[in-house]
Amino acid sequence: VIPLRGNVDTRLRKVEAGECDAIVLARAGLVRLGLEERATEVLAPEVSLPAVGQGALGIECRLDDAETQAVLALLHHAETARCVAAERGVLVALGGDCRTPLAAHAVRSGESMHLRAFIAQPDGSSRRAGERTVPWPSTEADAREIGLSLGRSLL
């Protein structure tokens, strides 16, 4: 594993030049750039746990803008919101930042939530992982508590 910097084209050129054997990129970014065919494998969460909130859409608006809030309410997906709340709970409990190797992924499975989490030191040492399957939370606050609990268990 080596540090890799540069835009997507630069990183792809490093693979072509043999500077590294492979790189991991967001597939969505490759699709957006018209480079989808460059992806040779899509990593499932069971193989590589994603970052907190990965793939979820977050939109902000002013508190006093009721018209925009009404439009955004149509886009709100309660199941996704609860999953992200649980994942964010892990992040908060662990005090993660953009330099912390930390991942969390929550999914609904019937009437249950399955939450997995991972954290390590920036150098990759001290790896810790955990998971919980719990009854589906009735609120985002309940989901956050599930994430906080799992995160604390990894401290």
C-alpha cells in the first residue's frame, strides 16, 4: 500500500505505468467522467467496508425556507436516513476525521438493522472491527444510539 495523489487520470496513468498494481476509486466518479469501463471490479461492502454515509445524498437548506423544505421532504428516504444516522453514530463515538481509517455500513434486513464498523490507526495498525444486528430502530435518534454503542465498543 502506497500513498497515491493526483486526479483520476493521473492515478489511472500510475497503474498503466506500473507504479502500482491497482487502485481503489469511487465507481460513481468513474461513471461521471465517462470512464466506467476502467473499473475491473466493484468491491462489495463485505470485501471493503465503505466510509460513513457513502452513497447517501445529503442536501441542506435554510431553516426559514419552508418552500424548499417541502420539496426536499419528497426526497427524504427514512430507511437510508436511519442507516446513515447509525453510521454517523459510530463516527462520533470514535472521533473520526478525514485522516482516520474508519468505516461503517448499516443495512436493513427485514425487521433488523445490521451495522458493521472498522477503525485503525492512520498507519493501518491497531485494527478493530465490530458488528451488531438489532431490531430496526423506530427513529433516527435510536439509530444513532446503536451506532454510538458499537463505536464505543471499538475504543
